[in-house]
Amino acid sequence: MKNVYSTVKIYKNKVKLLTDAQIRALEMTAEHLKTEVMMAQVVPRDTGALQMSAFVDRTNSKSGTVDLVYSTPYARRLYFHPEYTFSTVENPNAQGKWCEPWLTGPNKDWAHIEYAKLYKQYGGV
């Protein structure tokens, strides 16, 4: 029987770089999603207040969670009632549940791909 020895050296500065890259990539993925949703013209729009109220809540980004928030009093009602007839004058693709294509629909892999790209960029990988 042979004895085997190994030495592990942890480069704390590299670990910090990768940890910071995770957080930044997460936050920027959410920012890019906000832009992606706006460019897809799926948010119901009359005056533009709903669409312009969107922001990324980064409060818990160090824990791995960010939220895309629409902060008007009527945002929840419009989002969860896709049966409404939305005006398509300003946004031709206006609909309820406007984030669904990126959650469960045809664009569901978009966030994973965007995050991976940004993580590589920020992490120097």
C-alpha cells in the first residue's frame, strides 16, 4: 500500500473574482431581460407608465435572487389577466403574462445562455 499526499492551494483572490462575477452576471442578466421584454413590445402600453416602471430589484443578489418588478398599482392585475383585450397601438404584441415566453415558453433558455455568456465575460474564463 502506498501513501498518497496532496496539497490544495486556494487562491482567495480568484475565488472572490468568480463569486463577484456570479453576482454581476446575475444582475446584468436581469437587466438584459428587462430590455429584452421591452424590445419584444409585449408589455401592455397606453401611457408607458407600466413599461417604464420596470426595474431590477438587486436586494438579494448576493443570495442568488433578483426580481424584475413592474411597480404600478395595476401591474399585477394586467399581468395575471391575459383574457383582457389589450390595445396594440403602442406595443403590437401587448399581452398579459408578458414574461412567460422567457419563463416557460419558446425563450425559456434565454436567461441561462445570457448568464453563462456574462459569467464567462466577468469571470475572465
